[in-house]
Amino acid sequence: MTRTNIALLVLIACVAALPLFGDAYAMRLGTMACMYAIFALSWNIVGGFAGYPSFATAAFFGLGAYTTGILMNKGVPLSVSLLGALVLCLVLAAALGAVLLRLRGHYFAIASLSLVEVFRELVNNATDLTGGGMGLNIPLVSGSSVLSDATFFFYAMWGLLLLTALVVIAVSASKLGFGLNCIRQNETASNMVGLNSTLYKAVAFGLSACFVGAAGGLYAAWVHYIDPSDVFDILYSVKPIVMALMGGLGSPLGVVCGAFVYLGLEEVVWRNYIQIHSGVLGVLIILLLLFLPHGLISLHASKIWRGLFGRKAKHV
Amino acid sequence: MLAIQVLINALVLGCLYACIAIGFSLVWGVLNVINLIHGSFIVLGAYLAWGAYNALGLSPWYSLLIAAPSFFVFGYLLQRLLLNRVITAPVLVTLTLTFGLDLILNNAMIYYFKADYRKLILNPPTGSVSIFDVVVPVDRLIATASALALTFLLYLLLRRSKVGRAIVAVRLDRDAAVLMGVNVKSIYAVAFGLGAALAGCAGVLMALIFPISPLTSSAYLGKAFVVCVLGGLGSVSGALAGGLLLALVEGVGSVYLGPAHAVTLSFVLLIIFLVVRPQGLLGRKGFE
């Protein structure tokens, strides 16, 4: 295991200490931080390792949220519902990935964007099952007190983040991660030397969707009410990209740092400029792309960084 | 009779869809940028027509004359000052940049115009014509005719004018165009400006028919995606074919599956086309 990956696990372990200091508000922020970190790490498998610009995060977030919500309404316990959401997203994304990841560049971006629209419209129209535009109420899980509820969902989301990080580290160290790197650098050449790129990409897409789906399920149980325009919001697809660009594309530690920094900025903007928060987010995106295209890692005197953690983040 | 009505509706709507999509298709084809701000440009154009009609009493035809040059300048400057800096970057960067721009413009519109739905109501109303049992509202007919005229104007511009030929040349082969003395930077900006102007004009026409709200921008953008992929990228005739096909599919789908499923159907069709026939119905390289 490389030193950056150890640093990543240490960072995640530090986050777990939050309930020692924080009140319910801090726990809410912590839960969001873990959710965003899951998004960023998951997106990084397809967008960072394999170099495919995926905008499908929101599709699987919403799918997971609705799967969990519907199962819980039928009386299935939360843990089983989450597992169901995870497996469904894994299988469906792998199947879709095998088809959609044949497309490259702009066409893949458009197809993955459309996936969000298709899922949202399907959920919108299946009123009997999902409640359509009226949204879906989800039964309370514990409901004893505000703080214990907040602590429960914080640790649940944190546990999911830890699982995601371990899987991402395992992927990056394995043959799969190596193959995805080859695909990013030159897909035709990696096909030529006998790499089954369709299989690799499908597995990568599945892995990048399943934890997002489970996070969506936890989110649904956490907020107790979901509707299609909330959970299939295209912003959920774009935020992980901004986080990854902010932290440094391709490096798991970088994208998690990017997720935390992004959440901090978002919270400050939300609290102070509620009416123009999406405009401020737009300005932030543009400044980031124009002036800091390789993320915070590049800003941070890269030599010091290398001295501390051994290896520089991969640029795409 | 129902079949004829559906066909006529598709014809009318298809031309409007083509008009929504040609600007998007031009920018995608020439600059290789997926311009996510396109939908918001259309809505801004609709607000321009609405404001000019309600505040100044200007008819939408004059709004077209205002929209075209002002949106052109806006788009030209946007490309020159911002987009040009990342034009060679991978799709992830250009797409995210236009998404950021879209967030800003859309937020500004919600801030100033509020998210309420508004409608440009012509006074006196234009009514509708009916031949046998087929009914067509006159405002839709006028909007469709104008949309066709705009599309034809772009075709003429690309075909006959010097700058149009230069745009086509850059689209066909950027490097060869540079060698022939075409100033690619300026052509990029002109193409983006044209795309914005077409979006603004399309918005003015949409204001005649559809309700206006900043929240509708993503629906317009979605239509532009689907039309471009169905018809094939980078040709005026492709956009027209794509628009007509989309309108026909939506119309027939609405009749047989219910109108709620029309959007789902169009995006499923988009994904199928991307996988099976990514070059679209009339796809080939080059703008006429």
C-alpha cells in the first residue's frame, strides 16, 4: 500500500472522531462530507482511473434512494434495503456500462447525462410504485432523539465511505486498476495487447455506481422524504467532478480532500448567499478550471507534497 | 383524422425543435464543445420577447431583430474571453465550464425574473385555422414558418458567405483551414456567437407558444441533445431531420403511451441511436 493510500485511511479515521466534539449540526455536516467523499471516490474510478467523463452519478444516486425507499415502505429493514440498492446499482450499471462505455468523449458524456433524464422520467411516471412527482415518504429508522439519529446516520455513512475507500484502494493496486490506467492512456493499444477493455470498463462502471447507490439509500432513510427532482438532480453528477478537479484528478486522497474542501465552500456559500448559491458555485467552477486545472495538489508546492507522501497525483 | 393531426403537429413542432438545435449543433460541430448554456440562452431570448412586448409593446418580430445582434455579441465575447482559454482541453473541462456558465446565467434569471411561469399573450389573439377536422393554432404556424426561415438563413450563410465557408472549412479540417489563412480563433468566436444568436431567436419564437421560466432551460437543452444525435452532427439538414423525427416519435408516443412517457421515449431513442448509429440519420462530416 502506498503512502498516499495510508494517508487517505488516516484522514477517514480522523473523521470518525467527529461525534466526540460535535453537536447535531456538525454531525449533519459530517454525514454530508462522507457522502460527498463517496461520490468523489466512486466517480474517480471511471472518470479518474479510466478517463471517461461520466455524468451518471445522479442517476445511480436516485436509483439507490428509490430502491431503498420502496423496499423500506414494504417493511424490509434498512440494512437489507441498502444491500438491495447496492446490488441493483452494481448489476444495472455493469450491464449499462458494457453498452455505453463503447462510446467515447462527447458521445459518452451525452449518453451518461441522458441516463439521469431517463431514470428521472421513469420514476416520475411510475406513480403507483414511486409516488411520482408527489415524492416518497420513508419510515423513520430509530426515531429516539435528534442526536442519536444524527449519530446513527453519520456512522452509517462513514462506514460506507470506509468501505468505498478500501475498495478503491484495492482496485488501484490490482490488475483492474492497472488495466483502467492503460485504457485511459491508450484504449486501442490496450485492446491490441489483449486487455478485455469492455469487461474492465463494465466492472469499473458497476463499482463506481454501487456505492453511490447505497449512499443514495442512506440519504433517503436519513431525510425521510425524496422526490425525483431532488435525488435525480444533475448537480449530483457535476459536484463529484468539481471535487475531483479541485483535489486532483485520479488520486483517491486528492479527490477526498477535494470533497471536504468543496463541502466547506458550499456550506459557507449556502449560509451566507442562499439566493445566489448556484451562481457562486458556477463562478467557483470557472475560476477552478481556468486557474487551477490540476487541483489543490498541484498548488501545494508539489515538491513538498512529494517529499511527504512519496508520489505525485496523476494528471490527466 | 387523428393520424393526420399527429403528422401535422409533428411537422410544426419538428421545425421548432430543429430551430432549437441548430445553434447547439453548430457549436458542437465546429468548436467540439458541448454547450450546456444553450438552454439558458433560449430562455433568456424568451424573456427578451416577453419583456419587450409587455413593457415596450414591441411585437416579437422586432424582438427577433434585437435578439440576433445582442446575443451574437454576448456569445462572441463569452467565447473570446472565457471558452477560448480551455478550447483544446478534454471534453470534461469544456463541458464543466459551460455547466458553470449555465449555473450563473440561470441563477441570475431566477434572481431577476423569479421562477414563476409567465406567458407572452398576444393581443388580439391569433386564433387557429381548421381544415376538415385538423386544427392548427396560427401562432404555432407563424413560429414554425419563422423557425424554417431562420434555419434557411443559416444554411445560406454557411453556403454563400465568406465567413460561412470559413466556418465549414474549420469544421472539416482545422489544420488545413489554418494553412489556407483562416483565423481559427476568430472563426470559433463567430461560430459561438452565431450559436448564441440562433438560441436567442429560437427563444423569441418559443415565447409565442410555450410558458417561460428559467426552470425550462434544461428541457430545451435536452431537446437539443436528442435532435443533434438523431439527425447527425454538424449539418443544417441533419438538424431538420432530427427535429422532425423527434417530434414524430413524441407525437406518436403520446398517442399510444400517454404524453407522460414522451420524454422518456425520446431519451431512450437517443441512447439507442448513440450506440447503434452515432453518426445520426444524415450524418457526414461537414456543414453543407
